[in-house]
Amino acid sequence: MTTPRRAIFLDRDGVLNEVIDRGDNYFVQEKKVKWTAPWTYSEFHLKPEVSGALQAFRDAGYIVILATNQPDMAYGTMTREDHERIMADVRILPLDDIFVCEHGRDNGCECKKPKPGMLLAAAEKWNIDLTQSYMIGDTESDIIAGRAAGCKVVFVEDGRNSEIETEYRVKTLTEFSKILIDTERI
Ligand SMILES: [Mg+2]
């Protein structure tokens, strides 16, 4: 039995890349949406310094795993071609593994956040100690999934989502990488 590893789990949209403002009167499958994932490759814009922050997590001894809901193909708001083009850019980043849930909200799957299925599957695959790991996200769904898996949770706050309470709260991944490095020193 090898020693369990520590991981940083990350959400994608709103954490690695910018989210898109659809305005105040946009509905997807009867649910009002305002901030959404990019639905086309041209809407996909990585946030600054993301690659360096992910590498800093690795350098601090964590494996770095993306856990993202991508239901927009199921909802018909995005083509598979655009999804694949975006993910091709994501795969270039310093990530050790990528878990994607493509199910819609009525599918009943165990992987779609706020369920912790992707984190639990990753823990099994990589022998991760979830209690020594972090989930970083920008929505309540990420935070619930992270807590359900037993991880510490980190909230990326950018003004549109400031009402959610968590122990760690940052504006950027770089900011959290500094906190993490300071925590390791103690
Ligand atoms: Mg998000």
C-alpha cells in the first residue's frame, strides 16, 4: 500500500476560464441562467496566470485534477466540436487528470456536482486522501461536492457570487497557491 496522495480538485468554468454573462432573461431548459460556461470556442478565455498556479500546486506536492460539469451538449446549447476544441486547450494545462460529467440535470447520474462522484472516482483511481485535499470552485455546487467528498473547500469569488460562505476565499488561483505554500511551511 503506497501512502495516499493529496490532490487539488478544480472546477473549470469560472475557475480556469471566464464565465459568460447571458443577461437577465435567458433560459436553458426552463431554468433561468445568467452566468454560464462558454458555449463556443470563441467564448473560451483562460484567466491570467492559471497555468503557473496549477504548476505551483504540483510543486507543492499535490496532484491536480479537473472535475467539471459540462451539460451544455445535453441541453443543446453547445456542439461537441466546440467542447472538444475548448478541452484541447484545457489539456495543455498542467493537470494530472480530467473528469467530465456531461449529464443534464434530469439524468440522475452520480457524477454531476453537487454530487461528489467525480472526486470519489478520482480518489479511487489515484489513491487520494480526500481529507488532505482541496476542492476549488466558483459555485455552491462545487462547494457542496467538495464537502461531501470530505475535502477542504476553496471559493473563487469574483463579485457575481459573493454570497457563499467558505473557509478559504480567494480572487485567483495564484492567490490560493500562495496560501497553500504558506500553510505547508507551518
Ligand atoms: Mg464553475
